[in-house]
Amino acid sequence: MPLTTVTFACTTSPAQARDWVAPLIAREPLWLSVIASNIKALIADPTRYDSPRWWVARDKEAAVVAAFMHTPPHPLHIGLATPEQARDLATVLASQGDALPGVGGVRAPAEAFAAEWTTSASTVRTVMELGVYDLPRRPTLPFAVPGRYRRARPSDVDLTDGWARDFHHAVATAGSPVSTMGHIEAGRLGLWEDKSGEPVSMAYASVPAGGVTRVSGVWTPPEQRAHGYASAVVAALSDERMADGEACMLYTDLGNPTSNGIYRALGYRRIGDSVTLAFG
């Protein structure tokens, strides 16, 4: 039986999805950041994902109250929903014979979706547990780090693409890593150079959607770690983005106390948890 009185609508058009979720993005830009940035990317490049879909839930007054997205091969993403709304969508999709590799998003609705999905369809396992962080004020680097920050240049792309592949494999995300050239051309990929001028760490920031940018792709080669380079590049990139009027957020693996400590020391604040669950 449905737990809510919402109705669901689905679209494969990123432009229509943008129009549907615009009120939610305006109200909760941080929690809708993943959906908003993917819509923006797919409007610019419709070939980015095969067969993307978006769903919204509408209440009795036809107002959009929840948003969901599926961009294969990634799991279904819950942008904003109550556990009951997520469970009802799982019921609808299961009844239609839909095939999903998993679900991700804020912990409570993602787990509710998975619980309903797996009652009749499959087993579930936890792939990743992430902390969701925002940055309420300009970051502060709590210690001196030798070297300097600079934006990556097109001539850096072989290096940054290699690091992006290393990052992708380390976090075991679905799909293939996207070239970093787009981030470089947009001026949104930062490098930290050591005293000799050698790049030793990188991070990039998504194109803002709803005024929010996600800092990601933070990577320091193993042989360059334990020098504070990751802290330095994240602090510098975040400060640069906030100086341009953007709000910063990031996700970090809850199983990695080092990265969580780094971001808290810079001023990032944990505001919630996100999970990725795989169906088998």
C-alpha cells in the first residue's frame, strides 16, 4: 500500500527535468546539487549518459515535493525525498519491472527505497557511506604548506586525467572517468605545486547549479602524501569559489578519517550522510 498521497511523473528530457525541479533547487540547492549539475551537464552534452531519467513527486496541490534521477550505469539517485516517498517510488518502479543497479542519496530515503526494492527483487549491500559537508564561511588552512596554488592549464591534462583515473579507481565509482579538460577550460581545476614548481595535488569544482558547487576529485599521489598538499589545494580552490559567490559542498568517505579530519579543519561542516547501496 502507498505510504503517501503523492503522484509520480517521469521524463527523459533534461530540459523538462530542469523546469520540474527548479522550485526544489531554489529551496534546497545543496541537497539537489547532484541532480541540478547533471541536468545542466546533459543539456550541454546530451550524449553524456545513455537513457537518463528523472522522476518528481507531486502533492495534492501538484507542487513538486521530491526529485529522483537515474543516469546509467550509476544507481538511482535520490535528491530530496522523505523515506515514505522514496519507498512509494520503489513500489511503482518494481511493479513496472524496472531494473536498477542500486540506489544512492541521503541515508534515510535511500535505505527506505532499498528496503522496499529488496522485499521482492534482490539483495542489497552497502557500497559506500559518505559524509555530506557544507562550508559556512571562507576556509582557513590551519598550518603552513610549502608551495603555491594555481589553476590547471590545458598542458596539464595528461597529468590531471591520469590522476582522475587514479581517483576513480580508488573510490570504485561506476562508469568511466570523464576527461578533466572541461574542468580545466572552465577554470575550475586547481593544482598545488611544491616548492620546485611540480604539481603534487589536485581538486576540481563542479559548475555551480543553484549557486552551489561540489568540490571533488581531490587527489594526491601516494608518494606525495602527508605534506598537507590536499588540505592546501582544497582550501585554495574553495576560497576561490566562495570569492566568486558560490557556496561550496563536498562528499567524503566516512571510512576515511583522514579526509574527514582534513575538511573539518578547513571549516567544512558535516550536515548529513549519504549512502550508495547496490542491488544483487
